[in-house]
Amino acid sequence: MHKIFPTLLLAILMMGAVLPVSGRGKKEAKDSNKPTQIVYVYGVSQDLGDTIVYFSSITPVAGATLKAHNELENRLYYSEQFKKYIEAKYGSPRQTVAVVYGRKLKDVEKRFKKMEEKIRKKSPYPPTLKYVRPEDFHFKVPVIVQAEDDNF
């Protein structure tokens, strides 16, 4: 009885590892990494030791790619774009950045307003909200060069 349990557990784990690869997983792999027409993106940035919170404007990014489950491909690079801008423009190091995105402008605008309200109401100290104008900063699709051996 005790020898059967580890074998049964191993078999169940192996099935779990194999199932996503077959069937539905292949379809998702084909559909993922397709460039969408437009993804709307905005960023929020703050030095956690400061009360100033920076909001970028909502930027329509043509050519952005959403992976499976609507994950923004290269999301880190979008965060880095906004972080570097804030640090250079305002001389405010140690920024923590969040990037919010979506396919529908209305949904992204709704999330923008909700985040503003949440920051105003739930912050322990009254925050100063600063808005970055679209003519000063907007997100761009990152260009990533890949080496011939598929390493970055």
C-alpha cells in the first residue's frame, strides 16, 4: 500500500505536466504573441519613501503584443521607460513603477480613475499626484535585438 501511493502521486503529477502541452495548450501557443492593433497603457510611479505619485497619461501603443491570458509582452520594458523618464526629469531615484494596460480605452480609463481614488483615500499621508503630459512622455513598443543563438 505504501509503495503504491508514491507511484500514483507521481503518475498524477506527470499527467498534470503533460496535459497543458496537448489539446488546448497548442491552440493557445498558436494564438499567443500576435500583435494587437492597439493596447492602451499608463504608468504609475512612486518612491516609496516619498508622498509624490506620478501618473503618465494613457498612451495608445500600436504594435504592442499580448501573450496568452492577455499578458503584455515585455511589460518590464514599459515599466523601465516610465521609471527612467521620472528619474531623469524629476531627479527622483528609487522609483517603483506599475504599468496598467488593456485593449479597450474605456476599461483602462476606468482603472485609471479607480487607482487615483484608491491612492488618495488609502494613503496614510496625503499624496501629491503629478500628471505627466502626453507630449512629454508616451510609451513606445520596445525593440529587442536577439542574438543568432537565441540568447539576449
